[in-house]
Amino acid sequence: MKTAKLLICYHKPDILLKDEIMTPIHVGRANAKKDMKPDDPKLKWLLDNMIGDDTGENISLLNRTYNELTALYWAWKNYDKLGDPDYIGLMHYRRHFVFNEGEIKVYEIPDMESEHYFEALNYSPEKLIKDLESCDFACHLGKVDGIYKHYLANHRIEDMELALKILKEKYPKYAKYADEYMRQDVGNFCNMFIFPKKMFFEYCKYIFDILEEFRRRADISEKRFFVSERLTGIFIYEKMKEGLKYKVYPINFVCEKINIPIAYPINKDNLFATEVSIVSALERAKKGTSFTFYLMHGGDITDKDKQKLNKLSELYDICKIEFISSDLEQKYYPLEISEHLPNVKKLIYFNEKTIAMHDLGEFYRTCSVDDYYISGLPEDVATNVSADRKLSNDIFVINADRFRKHEIYDKAKPFIDSNKSPVNILNLLCEDQIGYFAEWFITGAGKVKEYDLPIFSKYKNRGQYQLEATWRPVLYFGENEPWANIQGVYSNFWWNYAVKAPLLFKFPHVDINSAVKQLDDQQKELNRIGEINRKMREDDLIIPLSVPNVDPLTVYVDNDHAAEAEKLIVSKEKAADKAVEITNETVKNKYIAIGTEEYGNLSAFGKAKIYLKTYGFKLTVRRATEKLFGKKN
């Protein structure tokens, strides 16, 4: 019977997976021995339970750059110490193959401690060997929106371009396949595979040869080899194109418990809105996610204010509140925050105009700033490919370690004294160390006339805009704050959290006359059904009205437009399967608008049967107007 070893990379204690095939290995052990005390229980656990990557010929000290590849290098140069297996592969301590052949997906099997975990992975040593004997190799394949695009969303284009250039120089037979692979949506990620011995040795020669040359040509002092995943994918893709027989396995990604540090600027005027933002993160948190909220403030925040905010940690056991006093103007807090948190390596900096749409754990983990000092929203339409990258607004993910290492705050002090804007200071001091949020992380709301988005459209309606917002973990409001812009396309999301907040503070100050005028202006836009219909082909109207298995659509219009709307819509009644009912009475409540189903009443996120329904945000607006017109909190 043939033999196999699956190396499972650990860098800290966790649930131990170990049998005759699964072989835990401590990566970066040489660094751990230098950085940790000999009697540290974490180090002792790692030493007692697994082999290390620091014996024989090794590159263990380079683990901070090579990541899990130090385990593969050790195996390559010390293969006999593994028993000279016929097959060798790699997994991670919380990323494991699920041995269900042919699936391209990611599982969520959380209970690693269960005695049935191997069964959940569909794993047994006998089954795995039998699987491997029937193919040439096995690997994981995942799907993204463009492999090259996915890399550029979080990493440096110049690194990938250099790695590809070296690959084509040293291994020209891969050149065509490299270009094809980088244009695809399906590829190998996480450096997870199972190769026969000969193929493994070929792979190691290929990848370490390229990376060694990369080290010679690039400054790697603060760099991790994220390019390695794409190089591995290209190697596997070339083998597929050669016609080798392979098996594809999905993976299980087990989220570990994570405490997310989030900083907010607070002042007397934004306490309620900040409370809502914090509540959104707490309400969306998955099991295992917790938060430490660092609230930066000046002299206007009282002990009573702090006591009220601390009630959030009483209501949510996954929440810890800490206060940081600053003498700076609030707008300069992002420059200073890292100095106050010497033990925090990476943090999120939000403001009160931000709400969480999903658990923020994935955003925090995958919004990488390893290659940058800071990531944020781009100025204009710039991307990570842009040579001159500049930030806008004031929500960021900050590499606090690198801020401190490169003394960003000290360098910023002269500019603060000159009253230069904080974003301009960051753009100046961080220069080419700026990254941008990937487009799948953030929905940017708050356009000046976002309510002008078409109610009926062949391509999108308001409901579809809202659906797209539910796909992303963060929603950021711009100048049209949702507490004043009640009928904005995305405002109902904010209000759904506002009504869940414990109402510790008074509602934000709003100019009532301006708010009412804004509502009136928006209502005029939203009620222009006749005008909108005239601008569209008659057939287009039926598209959003013919979704099967939905409740009838009730359209609220004023009397001036009712006859025209009824004529157009009812003429399509048969084709629409009677999906429309017309209400001809005048809308008496100025706050009733044409909109979509309230966020909290959607059947499920990600199920794309959002259907244009004009119920008018009645529940949301009632609560909104109570707060707007001074209901005591």
C-alpha cells in the first residue's frame, strides 16, 4: 500500500489534527525559539506535539516572508525524515481539505473538537490513498472574480508583475499558461495540494527558484510572498493542460475566535449615530467574533457619557469599550490612534456614518494591509493599479505596526500644526504605501441625489441597489446622513439598526426645515411615475412586475399621476399575471415614499428575488419622524 503525508501548518497552539497521514508541522520555529521564552506554554505545546521546520537544511528564519512555504522547503530538503512517502500535500491548521471530489466551494464545518470531525471531512487514511492511486494529483480550486483582479485588490501589482516576469524568464514553457491562468476566475488558493513525490520535487524546484530570484530583485524587508499562491496555481494549471488526471477537493475554513479592534471618533453631536454604528457590528457578529471599541474623544465627553456607552458592554457580552482622550482636533485622530495602542498590530478606523451589513470578521481578516501602511476609499476612481494612490474620506484599515515603525505620527506633527487636512497628510506621508478597499468590501452611499435612482428600470431598480448592498460587509454613508435623508436608497438599513439601539443618547441634531424640504423634494422625485414611464419603452415596465410567486405590487401615487399610471400598468395586467394593484387615493402622509421591502423583512440575504414593492417605509419612517421631531430618548 502506498503512503502519504499531509503537512498541517501551525504557528500557534490550536486543535491538533494528527494521524499516520496528517502530520502537524510548526512553521517559523526558529523565530519562535528566539522570540518566546523557553518555558512559554504555547511554545512548549508546539514543541511537544509536532515536528518543526528548523532542522536539517531549512529556511525557518524566513517564515515571515515565505509563510507556509518554509514547511514545504523543509520537506523538500528533508524528505527522508517524513518516511519517504509516495504522496505529500499541505493544509493549514484551520484550512482543511474536504474529501468530496469535484466540488469547488468552501465549507463551514466549525466543530473541529468533535470526534466526528474527520468523518465530516469525509476522510480516512484508506479512502485518501485509494483516491490518490486513481489520479495523478489532487488540489483545491476556488472561484473569484478574476485571479489577477483578486490579487490586485489587496496586494501590489509590481510584485505580481515581477514574479511573472521571472517565471517567464526561467520557465518559458509556463508563459502562455501563466497569462491564461491569471485571466481566469477559478484557480488554486492557499497553496493546498497533494502531489506524488516526483511532481512535488519538480514543484519545489520551480517555486523556490522563482522566489529566490524575486528576493534578489525586490526589497523584501517588509514583504510576504503572497505571489506564491498564484505561482502555485500556474504550476497546477500547466499540469492540467498537460493532460494529467487530477481530483479537485473543496476546503473547510474554520474561523477562529477573533477580537476586532475598531476605533471611532466621538463628540457630543455624534454619540447616538456612533451608538447605532457599534450596534450594527454587534448585531451582525457571528459566534466567535468579539470587539474592542476604542472611542477617541476631546474634552466635551463627560463621565456620564462614558457610563452610558459602557452599557453597550453590559448588553452585549462580546463588546468591550475603551476611551482614549486626545488634545488633537477630531479629524486628526487617525494619525494618532496607533500610538495609543502599542499592542494592536492592525485596526479598523470607522466613523458614525458606517454600519456593518455582515459579520466584520471576514472584512478584518481579508482586508489586507500587509503590503501597505493603510487602506481606505480611493480618491475618484483610482485603483490599486494606479501609480499615484490617494485616499478620500475617513474610514480606514490601519497597519498600526508599520505606522509606529515608520513614525507616521511624529512625521505628521508639523503638518497638523499647519492645519493641513488629515487625508492630505496621510497621502503625503504614506505615498506608495496606500492600498484601497476591494470593491466587494464597501457600499458607498450618500450621493447628493441618490433618490433619483430609477424606480422602474430595465437594468436596476431601488431594490436591486439595496440587494447589492447586502452582499458587502460595510455600508458607508457620505454627506447625506441617513438620519436626515430618510428616503435615501440605503437609509432604511441604518434605521433598522437605529430602532434596535438602546437609545442611550439623543437623536442627532437635524435642521427640521431642511429635513422636511429634503423629504418633499425626494417625494416629488419618487412619485414621478408618469414621467419615468414616458421615458421608457412600454415593454420595459413589465420586467420588474412579472416576477412570479410574489404578493401584488401596490403603487401609491398622487391623483395627478394616477390615471396615467393606471392606464399604462393595467394594460399589462394580463401579462403581469395580475401582479399589480393600483391605489388611486392621494398619499396624505408626505413621508410615504415608493421604495422596497424593509431590510429586516427580506426573506434572506443573497436570494435575488427582491421585488419592487411600494410600501413606503411606513414603519421605518414612523420611528424616524418620532426621533426627528423630538421624542425623548
